[in-house]
Amino acid sequence: MKTLTESLIKEVVKSAKLFKEIQKDEIKAKKIPSPTVKIATPKVKDVKKPSKVATIQAKAVTLDQIKEVIKLGTMTLTTEKKMTDTIVADLFNMEGNDSILTLEVNRIIKEGRDSEVASVKKWVKTRLQTLIKEGSVQDRVLGDKVKDQQITIKRVTKPMVADKDGIYLDSFNESDLGKYKAVKIRKVKNEDTLEESLMKWMRSQKLHDKDSDNYETETVRALLDNIDKGIV
């Protein structure tokens, strides 16, 4: 997979901001024209029993407005695909827990204007982490390792440094606190209970009716009786 440049990552961050602007324009397009609300005002003599009647009216949208919504929607898809491909390549080629993307995000948070910092933090939390969590992205970045681990980008916290439960595959220290890092997390495999294991075995032996969701428990009881009697 091609190694990324810092300028390309900066373009991704810039695209993320553009993506948010497109979403804002899309929302505005959907809301034009703004609905008018008429609320019945109670007369003086009705003050003790105020009217609860409210009339909401909205004019029908035009074909041009719908075309604009579709245009903005397709632009959003194109922008997001470009972002996804670049992020996957960045995470795939990174060394340790720092990628070009995490370094640039940390730089913006340290040096950027308040509005820029707030925008980047919101993008990481509401879109970047969700995007990385998608199965197709996890598969492309981790390959066969996806069976045992998952990857994300998040801020390092004190519980992550302590890692009492041993869920993180990499170690973090005090100097990492507050910084965004690429984090690999161990997948916890929950063992089946005895009941769940028995139900799985019965399904494998075709002792389960999918339509009625009933299990042929009598067959299992007969088998247990035979075990008790030493027949099996």
C-alpha cells in the first residue's frame, strides 16, 4: 500500500472540514424554505385556560431544491470515499501508534485556533472514529489480525496508561496523555455458557425447528438417560 505524505494527510483533514460544510449546505437545502409556525394567542379572558392549538405550515419544495439535495449528497459520498481510502493507507503504513493523521490532528489541537480545534475534535469523535470502526476499514487495515483485534484513533487517558484489564495491545505512558494515537484493542472472546453450547450442538444435530424455534429436548433427555445407564 502506497506510503502517504504529510501534505496528503493535511488534504484529508481539509476534506473533512469541507465534508462538514457540505453537510451544513445539505441541511440548509432541505430546510428551504423554513417552515412558518402560527401559534394561537389566547385572549385575555382565556388566560386561565390558555389555548394549546398550534398550527404548523410548510410550503412544498421545488424540483430545483431536490436536485440541489441530490447533488450535495453525491458530493458527500465522493468526499467520504476519498477520505476513507487515505485514512486506510495512513493506518496501514504507520509505525507504532503515530500516523501522519494523528500527528497532524495533535498539531492542530496544539497550535490551531479555538474554532479549528473544536471542529477537528468534533470530526474525530463524530465521524473519523465511526468510519474506522466499519468492518471494511478494519479488514483493510488489520488483515487476518482482525479476528483478534480492532483499531481506532482516540485520545490517551489515564485508564489507558494503567490498562489494568490488559485490553490494549500497545503500551502508553504519561507523556502520551491527551494526545490522539492509533490504538489497537484486543477483542474479548466471551465463552459460551453450558446452555448456549448445548443449543449450538442441538442446532448442529438438526434438533431445532427454525420456524417454531423449538428444540427437541426429549431426544437430549433420552441421551442423558442412556449415559446414566451406561448404555452410551
